[in-house]
Amino acid sequence: MVTGENLFAVSGIGADHVWMVGFNAIIVHSSDGGETWNMQNSGVNVPLYDVSFVSPQTGWIAGGRGTILHTEDGGKSWQPQPSGTSRQLFGIDFADEIFGYAVGEFGTILQTGDGGKSWVSQGSGEDRIYNDVCCLDRQNGWVAGEYGLIYHTRNSGTAWELQMCQDIICKVDETQWETPTLHFTASGLPIRSTGGHQAWTASPLPRKTEALPGKKSKTPLKKKGSPFTR
């Protein structure tokens, strides 16, 4: 076992390269499909909650106190990026080496179109925790939050539309997706959406020999000037 710390998130590229992040600024990396693991130096002293890689060299990490880290050498070195917030950031995902989102507490949604050199706030400011984000491409993205909160954008975050799950209302912990079907796991119960991702229903749990496809709140009122709609 390479660490005894809590590990919060994982991102893999191909069959070999895998990164995990966790408590006490932990980053661990495998280049042989998990046969061996090595620590990487994050250079920070905060919890690291999520990780997203788009190639064996290029990735990002989101963490406590607004921390966003970036690497262009597979994690041999990690550089901080200015997020513009001190909020906890629980989720991060990139569509490619340029475009991505980070989300967190108090309705925080950050978007970048330059690989993280700069971040723009798209959040509502509502008192809700956004736990994870899925950036399918530069137009389509989803945010998963507490109390079953699901937001979707079709226009790069210009507007975020609230989507409802007809079967459950509970905390959403992480996203799992596979085009054209999008999956979320909600308190251990998977929910899924097909056909444009407008409706959400509970999905049967997989058998032990199966695996979910991998990538990785009360209804808020619409606020004047807010991109968020019911």
C-alpha cells in the first residue's frame, strides 16, 4: 500500500497511466496499470479532491482553498493556477487540453478556455455544494451537487439548466458517463439519462462481474441575472 491517506478521486489514460489524489495533498501515480505506485509532490498542503487528465502528460487537480494544480509532464512537477477563489473545489474535468470546469462549495463553477491560465466564474452563488463535473465536450457539461442537484449546459456554460431525476432525490457523489448515455451515482445508487439527457431515472446496480462505464439541494429559485434556470 503506497499510502494510508484517504483517496478521493482517480483519473486514467489508456491501460497504463493512473493518478489518484486525496487527503494531505496526496498524489499517487502508476505507469503500469496499477502494478506499482509512486508518490508525486503536489507542492501544497491542502486536501486534493479531484483529478482530470486528458493525455499521459497533461492533467489538472482541484482541492481545498481554491487550489488548482496543473502538470504538463505527467505529474513530475505540478504548478498552481490562479482560480480566483478560496472556496473548496471538489470537482474538475477537461474536455481537452484547453477547455474545462472546476466546481465546489457555495455554488462555485469555474470555466477555463486557455488550459487553466485564467478561470471565469459561472456559479450561481447559491448555498449548495457542487460535488463533481463532467465536461463531455466544449458545449456540453453537467454539474452534480448535493440533494440530487443536476445542472446541464449546452452552450459552454452561458446558461445552466436544472435537470430532475424522477426516481430519487438524494446526494450525488460522482459522475460516470458513456456517450450517448450519461450516468451519475447518487449515494451509491446509479441514475442514468439517454436521449438528450433531459430525463433521469434510477439504473439497476451492476453485478459483481459488471462495471459502470468510467470516466470518471433544494431546488434553487432563478435569480435575476443568473444563468441558472429551474
